Amino acid sequence: MTKQESIVTDEQPAPAQDEDRTLVDEHVTATRGARRAERPTDQDGTLRRWASAFARWRRTRPFWGGIVLALGGWFVITPVLASYEAVVAMGGGGMIAYVLGGGMIAAAVVAVISPAQRHFPAIMGVIFAVASLAMANLGGWLVGMLLGIVGGSMVFAWTPYNDEQLDRINARKLRRRQAERTDDGLVDDGLADEGTDR
């Protein structure tokens, strides 16, 4: 092998590496473009405003406790779901499951709609859940009773945000918005760094 042939063979892998690097760069660019294309297109921001409004509404009430309590009520009612004739044939025993499960669902709705009055519905929801153990198919196979007790406790223990917590939430939202703008290339680096000081 001559010196020129060895130089040619040594130089051949370099173009392949450049080709691989180009392919990787193209793949990364295509992936970024696909990710941006997958984002929901919300030109006027209505979807984002609705989601933000719902999140704000949800944070001002015992939302998750109400959901768990209502789910417990559903599990209490589920074993006796039947036609009207079947419920009448069962008599009072069939109706009590509807009363207890419906009472748990109603307590959850009242607690979520009127958070200032959450304590009484929470207590009633827990009482209905405990009563369902003996009166309604072991409290919806115990699942409904346990969900009712946990959901009622969550509703009772819920407290609204104080001003300091609201300020922290708003500051976090502001930082998140600025980060999104920087990622999308809408804000130059000087403006993006101003609001991120902690």
C-alpha cells in the first residue's frame, strides 16, 4: 500500500461522519417541528383562557374532595341500578341505596357550588357513607363507603388560599408564560431574564 492510498483510506470515514451528523441535525429539526405541530392550535387563545378560568374556579372550592365524595355515592347506587319495576319489587331496601348514594352526590355538589357552606355537606356525606355500610349492599362493596368517607373528609378539611399563596401562584404563572415566550422565540434574551429573578 502506498502512502497516497493510505491517505485516501484515512480520509474516507470523515465524509460519512459529516453525513451522519447532517442526518442527526435533520432528525432533530424535524422532531422539533413535529412537536410544535402537535401543539393544539389556539390562534385567539380561547382554549387557554377557558382552561385558565376553569383552573382558577377549581382552586377556589373543594373540587377534588367533591369528586371523590360523588364517586363514592355512585358506587353506593351502582349495585341497585335497575328498572323502576325492579326497585319497587325490592321495596324500601332498594330505595335506601338511592337515598344514601344520592345524598352523597348532592352533598358533593353543594360543597363544590357553595364552598363557604362546605362543612355541613361534608358531615352529611360522611354520615351517608357510614350508613351505607349497613343499609346499602355493604356500602357499595365497601368501595363507595371508603370513597365517601375520604371525599367527605377532604371537603371538610379544604381551606381557601390566603393572599401569600395566591401571590406565589401568580408569580409562578408569570414565570411560566415568560418561559413559553422564550421557547417560542417571541421574547429576546434580555426581556426574558428580567422577570425570572427569584
